[in-house]
Amino acid sequence: MSPRKKAGFNFEEALEELESLVTSMEEGDLSLEESLQAFEKGIKLTRECQTALKQAEQKVQVLLNQSGDTEDLETGELED
């Protein structure tokens, strides 16, 4: 299920949780099992955040295309 359809997905909260997981793993205080669980959760959060960012980018592109002054988000070049 995409983050947009998930009830309660919050990009900023997911990013904060991801940062917290990374910090915990970097400190080395987690057991192997806890580290694996944190890693798994981190991968899931990363994918959800990437999906949310891609959807936001697509929305921006649609809005730019509707306005007539478009710039390709991939290349940064102005389009006619």
C-alpha cells in the first residue's frame, strides 16, 4: 500500500524515525537481533519516504506543465 493511501503516514515523522534508527545502530548499543529489526524497519521507512517524494515530484511536474512555464525536474532545462 502506498504512503498516500496509508492512514497516518507522515513524511517528517518517518524521516525522524529513520534518523533515530540510524543513530541507534551507529552507537552500537543494539543486539544483533535489534540491529536487524532496526535495519529492516529503516529499509521500509526509506522506501515509503522515496515513494512519497516521487509522488510529490510528479505533482509538481503536473502543476508546472499546467502553468505553461515548465522545467524538466530531471534535467533542469526549460521546455517550450
